[in-house]
Amino acid sequence: MLLLTEINGQNCPMEDERPLSSALVIEPFQGERYPEMPTLTFIFSLCFSLSTAFYFHAGEREEKCIIEDIPSDTLVTGTFRIQQWDTRRHDFLESAPGLGMFVTVTTYNDEVLLSKLYGPQGTFYFTSHSPGEHIICLESNSTRLVSFGGSKLRIHLEIRVGQHDLDAAAAQAKDKVNEVSFKLERLIEQIEQIVKEQNYQRDREENFRMTSEDTNSNVLWWAFAQTLIFIAIGIFQMKHLKDFFIAKKLV
């Protein structure tokens, strides 16, 4: 298995879609957390960004996974679109007719939050129940065998964390909100998400501080125990030498 890790911390704005490979480097993965995951794993951190768009390539029978670090009680929205490689045109088609996409979302506690088959393009939603890393896996439902040369796919993916799709048309129809209030709702929602992210990072910092203090305390006690052991060994050796000299009548 290979693990893809991010080498720069730049965020991708919502309208700036770019190849995922431009921000990642491949290196061996020695972990045993998910031995059944047969393909490549993408690690992609949002770094407090609310929306990230990118694309990547995959085989028709290849599973690709993204790991997102998400606070608790946060709505995550993902939008994807598949393009299929045309061997005659040597270019990607606008869509992938006949193909669908399995989307699976799990936590590191093996809790399945979403497992559903979509069409060649679609939108999925899930809500995090606990803070931490969430694994988003995508795999096409192609029945073509890899050994017979299944074509490659280009998968466009946009991940939005903490954003709700507000229906502006319905709001205007009900005459409850206007354009200004709609933008204000969006702004308030983003502020709440930023506060939630800050609280999550504050909790992580507190856990790290407690772990550091425990480690320093253990090191101090271990040094104290070593000192006592050395003193005891020294006293024992001096007593042993004294008894030896007395037995040999040297003193």
C-alpha cells in the first residue's frame, strides 16, 4: 500500500480546481490500520478551509480514499463528477455513461457514517458524531477486470465542511429573507464553523499539553529511580568489598 501525504499547506478555494497530485508526494506506508484497503490512500487536510475542490485519476476498479480531520457535530457535503478516458480521442469524456460511484464514509473507530451507490455525478452528505479523522472512499461500480485494461477515470471532488445549502429561491418565495439576509446567514454559518474549529484545536492542544506534562513527570521520576538504584548498587559494592577484605584479612 502507498500513502499520499500533503507537502504544502495551501488551501484550494472553491472555484480553483486543480490536480491533487500537484500537492502530494508518494512514500511507503508501513501502517497496519487498514490492511484491506487495496489501493492508494489520499490524505488531504482542509486546514480550516470551508471548501476544497480538486480532481484525481483512478482506475475503474480502483478505490481512492481521503482522510479529513473534522470537528464533532459538523455537516460535510461532497460533490463529485466522473470523466471517463476515451481511447480513440485520447482525452477524457465529459461524463462516464453507465458508471456509478460507491461512496463510503467511516471513522477510525470503524463506524460507518455513509455507504451508498450514486450515479456518475452526485452529492453526498454526512454529519460527524465525534471529532477526529474521517475516511471518505470512492470506487466506481465498473465490472471490467483490471487485467483486461479497464480505462482510467478522472474524478472531480469538492468537499465542503460545515456549509449548508441554503435555498435562496425558496426563501425569497416565502418572503422571509432577501439577498442581504441570505448572505448574512451564510456568513454567520461560516463564523460558527470557524469557532467550532477553534474549539476543536483548543481541545487537541489541551490533550497535547497534558500528554507532555505526563511525559516530563515520567522522565523525572525515572531519573530519580535511576539515582536511587545507582546509590544502592554503590552501597552494596562497598559492603561486598569490605566483607571480602575482612575475609582475606587485608584489613
